[in-house]
Amino acid sequence: MTTPAQLWQFLLSGLTTGSIYALIAIGFSVIHNATGIVNFAQGEFVMLGAMTMITFSRDLGLPMPAAFAASVLAVAAIGIGLERGPLRNARSRVVLILVMITVGASIFIRGVSMIIWGKMPLSLPPFSGDTPISFLSAAVMPQSLWIFGITLCAVIILHYFFKHTMLGKAMRAVAANRRAARLSGISVDRIVFFSFALSSALGGMAGIIITPITTMSYDAGVMLGLKGFSAAVLGGYGSMAGAIIGGLTLGVLETAGAGLLSSHYKDAIAFLVLLFVLFFRPAGFFGMTKVQRL
Amino acid sequence: MNHIKSIHSPACQIGLFAILVQGCALLVRNSYYLFVLNIVGINIIVVIGLNLLMGYAGQISLGHAAFYAIGAYLSAILTVTYGFPAWPTLFLALIITAGVAYVIGIPIMRLEGHYLVMATLGFGIILYIVLIQWDDVTGGPSGFAGIEPLHIGSLTFDSDRRFCYLIWPCVLLTLWGSLNLVRSRVGRGLMALRSDELVASCTGVNTEGYKVKVFVLSAVLASLAGSLYAHYIGFVSPGTFSFFYSIQVVTMVIVGGLGSLWGSVLGAALLTVLPEFLGIFQTYNVLMYGLVLMVVLVFFPEGLLPGLWFALQKTHRKHR
């Protein structure tokens, strides 16, 4: 039987994975707000973050913080490359074509990663040991605390960025109305560029901090992307608060479902949640009801 | 002018194509080549269905491997485990696939295109997980063996050459039906839908209904191909129906050209045959498909073959 202690444990580990989904979901929202497309390569950024971190810290022997910064920058550079390269030069501006280009890019990144890092799952050492800390009768891995901490910092910084900096306000303006933003002198190009950098960096960071717990392999990107997307849709696509709440809810639902029902079908839960939301409330928790119903 | 017109009629084109395929099949002695020819046929059925969805309804599915899998596994499980007769099972599989596609399609087709992309992607992945995890029924990762070949009367399609005579008539029928469909009232409605959904709905095209119906039709064709595949190979395993197969068929559609059914035939043939004969593709398969998909969409959004064709015509005109 499940005891309250077990439920508490599910809640804590659900929030851990949920934080990761939240970071991925924010990445989806940032790009969606700037460009109107869904970036299918978002999950690959997560995978790439972990893989470059492994290369920098294990193979090149950089100290942890330096390797962390270097891999986040590397993934941001790849995200910028995706925008400056294929997306910017596409002959067609049709949204669905651009979306399919990101699908192609994600398959390409996956193929290249398979050649560089091999097919076996790789891992990273936890940031600070692996002795569980007992917290109100539940065991918490120190890595979970790192994940909470880093996600919280990221969210606070993003909040400040979107509310109080010129660039953040410009990004919100573009999200609200592209044409009006352009008319008031905002360079939409620059915003799109920056949003790809930001969302790939967030994805890369999510990959780095989760890998000590779950390991990472070249083909994990699709699933992580799908879950991040489900989280974003659950919370309300395009809204940051929605992405966070959606991510955390999905993480908890998934862990509880795996613990209480069946661990084999854990990955199916995210998808069922996605379908359920699309059936009954396509705008999600926080979305405006302006989901385009054509 | 009458004879020129007749060359452009689907029936005539398909007749010529049938003669071509028949010629290939007769000339080829090596059974491996016949095997590749059969796989080309199976892929063409899936790709034509997908092109009706992508090229005409303007919607994209990244989960066609799932419908392909439903056909294959239903045929396999029902005939082997439960002893159902093969042909009725095949039709039952088509009906079940249609039902599943309808249930998924109805809510999602009302939303913007990328919701369908993500939902079909998710559906494909979930079905793949089920195929692996539900091993009592599906045989799990090691697959499901012992599927009998199909037969009509005393004619059993149990060799590569014999199966050729089953699959290619199916391909030709699919092609003929689809070519006629896109030239019909429904096809014109679909084309209107693709060029401008709002205008189409204002002129009385039931856009939502059309999109769902085409989605169901394309799923049913994938299921048909799956059933045929299962009876041909006699063995199914989840690896065949992974997310990557969905990507492969989407790439075939895009290489052949959105909305060009003959392009789909070429695209499916090209991308099935090339990797078989180029050994280097083994390791670089995933990478190559990603690259092809990306590059073609960037430079030739209307499709590689139509794109090259236009480019050729342009340079030709310049020279004159």
C-alpha cells in the first residue's frame, strides 16, 4: 500500500523532473512567442547540453563550473546556428515548413550525436556527492536540490529579464504583436536571434543538471522535447507561468503514475496528458482562450 | 489533341507505369532485388497516403509508423495467436486503424498544424512503447514471428516474386484511386483548403471534415501497407515501426514534392533503393535523412524533384 511517506517521496522526485520539464517548456514558449513556430529541436538542445558537458568535464578535464558555462554557451551557439542557418535562409515562410525544418534539424543533430558520442547512455557525476539527505522522512538526492536551486534562479532571472530590461520588454512586445513591435522600432530579427539563444541555453542547462540522475543518450531528445511540449501545452502555450506550473504538474503526475500504476508506461503519461488537454482545454491552465481554431 | 489528353489521364499513366514495373520484375533474377522492389511498393502505399495528408490537406503527421504498426501487428496477432483468417483480419485492421485515426484526428484537426505534428509524434512513440512493453501479446522487443503468407485460392504469395504480383497491383490501385481522388470534387476542395483555409471554408468546403477524412484515409493506407508487410516478411518487430520510420516516409513525401503523387512514387523508390545499395548509409542513415529533410525544405519547399525540375526549365530557357 502507498503510505503518505511514499506520496511525499513521489511529490519530491516528481518536482525534480518537473523542474526540468518546466525549463524545456519555457524554451518552447520563448521561441514560439518570437516566431510563432514550434521548435522540434528543443529536446535535442537538452541532449546536447548533457553531451557537451560530458565532453568538457570528463574528456577535456575542465572544472565543473567552467564546463557548465562552456556547454551552455556551446548549445546556445548551436541554437543560434539553427536560426541563422536553415531557418533564416528558408525559401518559404510557411509556418509548417519552418516547423518541419526544425524536425529535420533535430534528426540531423541526433545522427551527428550518435556518431560523436556513440549509442550507449552516458552519465555525469553528481555536482556534490550522492549521499541522500533525509528531508521530512523522504530521501532527497543532493542533485535534486541543485536542480531546484538552478531552476529557481533561472526563473527569477528570467522574470526580472522580461519585466525590467529593455530586451526582455522588447521580446514581450514582439510576442504580443509583431507588426506593432516593428513599427515602434524593435528589431524583430534581433529578438528572434536572441530567443533562439535563450531557449537553447535553457534547454542545454536542463540537460546538464538532469543527467547525473537519469543519464543521457543520443536519442533521448525526442522524448524530452515531447514532454516539455506537453508541459507547455498543459500550462498554456506561450505563457511562462504556465510553462512552470505545467512542467511541475506533469513531473508529479508522471512520477505518481509510474509509482502507483505502472512504471513501464511512465513515458505514456505525458502524452495522455497532452491529448487530454488538447481534447478538453486547448488553451491550458494559463493560456488565453485565443488558441487559433481554424 | 485527343491522344495528348489521353496520355495525361491517370488510367493511361498507370498502365505505362504497370508495364514498367512488370518489366523490372521480369528482368530481375536476383531475389534480393525483388525484395527491394517489394519494399518500394509497400513504402509507396504509405507515402501516397501521407502525401494526400501533407500535400493536399496541408497537415503533417510524424506518427505514420504507428498506423503502419497497427496494421502489421493486428494482422500478425489475430491470425497467429487467435487463428483468424488472413484477409478478413486485414480489413478488420483497416477499420480499427480508421477508428483510431478518427478519434485522434477530430479534436486535433481543429487546432493549428503543429499540434497535429506533436500529437502524432507522441502517438507514434506511445504505440512503440506499448509494442515493446506488452510482450505477452506483441512479443516485446524480440518481435513476433510465424505469420503465414497471404493467399488467394490456391495461389500463395510466399516468394519474393509471387509477392510482387500482390503488392504491385495494390500500389497501382492505390495510385489510381488517389489520382482520381485529387481530380474529383473532393480533391479540388482539398486544394482549396491547402491554398487558403479561410477562403475554402467561405466557399462552402467543409474544411474540418475534409482534414479529418484525409487523415483517416492516409492512416488506413499505412495500415494496409503494414498488414501486407507482416504477411510478406512473416515477422514483425518494434524496430521497424520506430519514430525513424515516420521520419523516413515524411522525407520521401518531401523529396517527391508536396501534392505530387507521382513525385511520391519517385521519392519512395529513390529513398528506399539508394540506402540499400550504398553501404555507407548504415552508420550515417539518421544523419542523412535529417540533412536531406532540412536541406530540401530550406531550398525547395515545394519538394526536391519538382524544385529541380523548375530549376532545370529555368536554365534551359536562359540558354535559349
